[in-house]
Amino acid sequence: MSPDLVTRGPVRSAAELNAAIRALWTGPGGHPAVQLDDERRATYWRLLDELQQVERGDVATAA
């Protein structure tokens, strides 16, 4: 694996990332949010990218 593809440091599990993604879509009272604002949308894409890295195995977990 290329060192360029490896992220060092604390790594969230796929389950933690999925929970964070679901939480973004949950509005007040636990109802699904219809739209994400720009900040939440950016967070959503960062979480998806991190989740894809974990699923591909591109991330090395911290010792």
C-alpha cells in the first residue's frame, strides 16, 4: 500500500462513521431532515470519503 494512501492517527470504525452520517440527516425530534445546509453537506462528503477509505482498507489504525 502506498504511504500516500495511508492516514495516520485515530480512525473511526465504519459503524461510527455510519452513525455520524445518519445523525446528519436527523432533524429535531428525530425526524429525517429534508435538506442539508452547506456546512452539513460538506461534513457529509468528508464522512463519506472517510468511510470509503476505511472500507477499502486505505487507513492504518493507530497503535
